[in-house]
Amino acid sequence: MEISRRNFIQATSAVGAMTALHSIATPITTQGVKPNVLFLAVDDLNDWLGCLKGHPQAKTPNLDRLLRSSTNFINAHCPVPVCGPSRNAILTGMRPSTTGWYTNRELGMKNLPEIAEQVLGDIPTLPQHFKNNGYHTMVVGKITHHGLYDYRKDKQWSELAPKWVLKGEDRKFLERGQGYGDYGENDHKYYPFPAEGSQTFPMFGKKGLSLCAGPLDRDDIANGGIMPDEMFAQWAVDKLGQDYDKPFFLGCGFVRPHVPYTAPREYFEMFPLDEVILPEYLENDMDDIPLYGKLMTYGFINGGDHAAVKAIGLKFQKELIQGYLACVAFVDDQIGKVISALENSKHKDNTIVVIWGDHGQSLGEHTSWRKMTLWEESTRVPLAIRLPMQSEGQETQQAVNLLDLYPTLTELCNLPHVQSNEGISLKPLINNPKFERKFPSITTWGYKNHAVRDEQYRYIRYRDGSEELYDHKTDPHEHYNLADKPEHLQTKISLANWIPQNQVLPTGMADFSKGDWLEATKVRWESEGIPEHLK
């Protein structure tokens, strides 16, 4: 018999109240205590960390140390496999099927602040809820799709870091991206591109040119040779050294390893190109993938990302892997600066640390070179929560979702519960990492496309009813689709029961008759044929 969501929430709350803290030195659940929160976000960070073993060459000593001293949710997944709607689901506590924010397109509308008020009404965002309840809220870097905020600037944040605008001589650094991203004063942080420009540009032009990599010397970088993430880290370090007359919520969002895969040269030198190990690829991996899965993995470059990467050559494949590893090592250093500043500050014994990646990233697996699919590489993310004075780390294998962060932090900080939250508090798992939660993770990409992930299986259902099913006990890389196997029918039915029943149309659509980007590509393939690498 399936447990209802309402009964499940009541059951987990009761267990959380009765279960003693496991491996936690000092409980912080005393009535009235409001600890500080250091809220660290990382863009496009998958499981390529030393402690998560996503890639054997990953070098992340600072993240490893943080995760190993926290509750490490090793089976955590994003609400949406792209940054804008994933972050807004986290910050609003609501699924895209509830808000209509499925892609970056809906969050790029000029009237988004007005749309947000219509969608949210009286519902507070996560930082707004903290500010409403006596917290000093601060933000630097990329927390929402457009950086510091997408809407409700003054309602959410007490203090914002200065915006970075490329001016004067620094404008030359935009030219290497052939105009990519030059559309907002908070978006230049994706720069710089490689000093020689994108590897894909000469052959394939502007579309999709962000898929590139290369080391940077300091004079290849704007702002006097300082990378944006280094600026963000320093601002957070400075804030952690200050005094506050109320508890604080400090959001710090790092951009790397988002494309373009560029970082200071010394990080590339950590991964010699001829020693780079490619991820596990499987020939004919698309043979048992439904049409909509193929549509999602196609990418942006004309002809498909994978076809472009292969056309440029094996060296380019290795350059992309090297670049991603270098960017992860670079951002690990920036996070290390912030954590060290906290641990050397007067706030160290009264601050919750949260670290999360907004979604995963593929590096050629399933012929995908971006996020934006419903497979493990796109949905799995690092997630860890360290309580004040926590002395030992712990791991939980229960499937969780970043949507769970809002109710978790609300409960840990003794703030009023927000009824509209669609996630489930992680406190029972912090109390007892072996607690059986029985609630899977749900990831949505585009209207009526969902993945359901529990401790063993991933079930995918696309809008046309086509399906995928993978057993992670026997197939951790999701190579063999079991959806058509009769012996797995009950598993599919059980997991499908968790797919949201009420799914609103994408923001700005009165109906779905014209479809979206997936339907547009589908129509094109009907006349041109499916690309060879996806057949």
C-alpha cells in the first residue's frame, strides 16, 4: 500500500522529533535558537569530487573535507537539470510543475518580477522567509539564474554584493565569446572564454560555442586578473569576519565549473592532457532510448553537440574533460577560502553550512555534453549539511532532492513552516542517516517529462508516454533500459505513482499546441531524419 504524501510528512516529523542525533556533537534544535546559515551554491557541479568518486582524477580536498564532516547526501538530485528553474524551485520550495518555470526561457521574460508575484502571491522565498524572521540576509555570486536575484530584491536580501560590470578596456574580454552572454550586468561572470576563443566556433559558428575549454594566464582575465569566483569568495570571507547583531543568512554562489571551462593555468597543469581519463562511453548507447531522450541529448550545435565534439577530434574531448576537472579544482579552492574563514571566525560554533550543486553535468556520457537530460549525470548533485560544532561526518544513501532544502533549513533554524513547500525536511536523515524515508526524488525537464529516483531505480517517463528504467545495483551508468521487461512492470507502476498529477503549462503559454523546443526539434527531424549518432 502506497503511503500518502501527507501521512509521510507527519510520520517523518514524528520520527525526527523522537530520534537522537547521530554523530552530532551539539544539537541545535533547542526552542528559540536561530543559528547562522552559510548557503554555498555551485553551478554545474556533478559528482566529480574525490569523496563522491565520480571521476578518478578529481582533486577536491576542501569539498572532501567539508562533505566528510557533514551529513553527506550521496544520492541527492536536482528538481530541474538546468540552473534557472532548479534554483527557483529550491528558493520557492515549489516544483516547476506547480510554478510553470520549467526552463531558463520562462525565467528570462522581461516581466518576470510581475510574473513571480502572480505565481507566488504571499508565499515567501527561502531568503525572504529568513529575512522576515529576523535574519540579516546577504548574497554574492550566482544564487538565482541572473546572479544575485531574479525578483524581490529588497524583500529577500538585506545586503547585496556590488555587481560586476565589464567597462572600458575590460570589454575586450567579451569579444572572445563572440558576444555570448553579453546581455546583462550580472551575466559577465561566465567570462572569460579561452584566450584563443572557443574551439567549436571556427567550424560550427556562434550557436553552442560555450562548449569549450582552455587555461588562462592572469592577463587573459578581466578585473586585473581576478576570476569572478575569486571575487565572490573574498566578499564572503570579508563578511564572515564581521560582527552582526542578529543571525545571518549568507548566500554565496560560484559559477565554475559552468562552461566555458576556463580557469587559471595552474589548475589545468594539475591534469596533464595526455593523462586525462575519459568517462565510460558505450557504443550504440542510444539504441534503446525513446525519441524524447534523444531530443534532450542533442544539444545546441547544429548537427548535435556529440557529432561536433567527435568531428573536432579526440584531443578536444580530452580538453573538455581536462577543463572541467580544472574548473572543479579551481572552485574547490574558492570554497576552501570561505570555509577556512568561517572556521577562523567567531561564528564557527553557531553556523550551519550547506553546500549544493544546482544540477549535474554530462561530459559525453549518453552522447550528451551538457546537462538538460533526465539521466543520472544530469540530475545527481553534491549536497551536504554541517551543523554547528558537528564533530563527525555521516552518509545517507536515501534519495533526496534539493527541493528539500527549504523545509530542512526552516526546521533546523526554528522558523515557521511554510505550507506551500513541496519538499520534505531532511532533519530525520540528519538525526539518523539510516532512516527509511520512502519518498523518492523527482526531477522534471520540460513540460510533462519526469525522472523518479529511489535507492535502486531510475524511472523516466516522457510526455508521449515512452519510458526508461534503470537498476543501479546492476547498471550504475544507466546503459540498459529495462522499461520493456515484463518483470519490472510493478516497479514502474510504483515509481510512476510519484509523478506530479497537477502540471501547469509553462509560463506564458495559454495552451501547448505549438509545443516547445523539443517539439520544434522533433518536427525538424521528421523532415531531415534523426542524426546518425543518435540512431
